Amino acid sequence: MNRKKFYGAALCAAMVLPLFTNCSKNDDDEQIENPTVPSEYIYVLNSGNWGNNDATLSMYNVEDEVVTGDIFETQNGYRLGDTGNDIIVYGSKIYIAMTVDNSIWITDLEAKVIQRISAEGQPRYFAAYEGKVYVSFINGNVSRIDTATLAIEASVKVGRNPEQLAAVNGKLYVANSGGQDFPNYDKTVSVVDLQSFTEIKKIDVFLNPVNMAADDQGNIFLVSNGDYSAPGVVQKINTQNDAVSELDVNGSYLTLPGGNTLYLISSEYDENFNLSLYYYSYDILQNRLLSDNFKGNTQFLAFPIQISSDKISGEIYIGTSDYINTGDVYVFDKNGNFSYSFEAGLNPIKAVKISK
């Protein structure tokens, strides 16, 4: 399966990291010393389980094919916290949203902490645009972080329980899920004018919108998860006129690397709770399905919980987990072909790649 080697952080020898039960060794049976950050690497945010204070940040060395179990704790001497939800790289900094802790970590590219923002309201997802970072909060706000002062400088009220967001043409689109109000989900996307930082309208979409990605033409693709009586749909928002159309494909999670191919994972349960998984690739220019199984014969070891990608390399990352054991990350190239996999942490929900 071309699965890469895993090594715990240097602190593993003292059993500081309970997430990993054994201290791994390399092929020469030598203990890994304090990790040095390589020139090309992938960070994986492992959310941990809600309320358990067990989120971690794994680092995969692309050149040496080695994983450091929790680079955040190794670099800073304390844990990431509870519960990791999103991570982005913008400029020379990394931003990590910790939902239960009501905090946002800001680190350098070596995962060393620069600033911690206390952020009441439970931060969820990030978007970056023209020198600012935007973050959604479960309490219904979106806040703007100044990337120079590293402080929240303004907030705006949007819909109920906003999730993912995307910035296009001077506007911020925010998926309002209403997920905390089950079964009365929200079904709107807020449009925020970034110059005035005010909500200028709400767009009606399908029930329970969550996942969102923007293409190079100024369109936004959105997964609305629906509920038990109404399965989710994938929609396209034309940001020139904010018209909404439905795509002829299903999905639970989506990502859009550089190019014109949308990648989606669809998980569907029947009346007997049997799970069916589909791995769709979809041409957004020709509006047609390319494949319902872009992963090919790749065998996953656990349930896929999220998909993300890198716009520069076009790589696609799928995190898998059973919510009990450490999960794996499967890496696909820009054409959707499987490349390799590596072990990460508990519930690997997003991967970001850094090349120096």
C-alpha cells in the first residue's frame, strides 16, 4: 500500500504523549532525536475527540518519509488543546482553530507559538484574503484577524452556527449550518462585504450547508448535508449574481485543488445503517462527472472523515479515522492518483503542505 514510516516525537521516550503507545524507531533501530523542520513537509491537524484535550499536530517529512507525532508539543512544551477544527497557512504564519478551548493559535512555519488569541464563541473555520484572516464562530459571528498585530480587529453577525467560508471578489461567503439547532437547521449563506465588513444579504441554499470551496473563476461550490429525511446536495454559487444551481453529483465533503476538478467524498447510509462510500471527481467547467471512484483500488483502513488539498502542488489529502485509534492520511496527486499514505494522529481532519 506504500505506507510511510511513523516516528513519535522526541518526548515519546518519557511517555509524555499518551496518544502513541510505543516509541517507534527507524530501520537502524536508532531513537529519533529532536526533530528539525525539513524544507518540504506536511502538517496534519488531528482534532482529537471533543472534550478530551487530545488534539495534536503531526508533521510528515516529505523527503525522509518520516512522521513526527506531535510537533506542536515538541516545539512548545505544552499541548495543542481541545478540540482542533481547522488549520491554514497564510504568509509566514500558521493559524489553528481550537473550538472547545475558545482559542486560536498562531505559530511560525516551524510550529513555534507566536500568539494565542482568546476567542469566545468557539472558532470553527478560516479563510484568508488580502492580508486578513477570517474565522467563523459557532455563536454566529465571523471575525477578522489583522495579520500584523495578530489580534481580532472586528466582528460581524451572520447566520446560525456558521461553518466554512470563502472570500471572492471582495466578498466573504459564509455557510450557516444551524447545526446546533437540530432538527431546525439553517439553509442560508451569508454574504459579507469585506470593505465595510457588514452582512449585505443572505442567499437561500439547501438545508444544513457546511463545506465550501472557491474556484479560479469566482464560483463557490457548497455541500449542504441535509438531514435524515433529505439527503445532501452539492451546489454552485455564481458570485457575479449570487445565483445558486445544483450539481449532478452528491457529496459529504469536498475540496478544490488548483485546476478544474472538484473532488468529493460521499458517505450514504441505507435504512439498515449500511454505509456506501463514493469518491467522486467532477469537471466544473464541463459540468460532468469524471469518476465515482477516483481512489481506484486503494484500500482505506478506516472511515474517511475529511478531504483537503494543496493548491500549489495539487495534492489531495484524505484523513481516515475510527475515532478511537490513530488515523491515516492518504495522499493523491493532482490527477487523483494515489501516491502514498502515512500515520497521523487521532482524527486527522486537515493537512497543509509547506515548501521552503
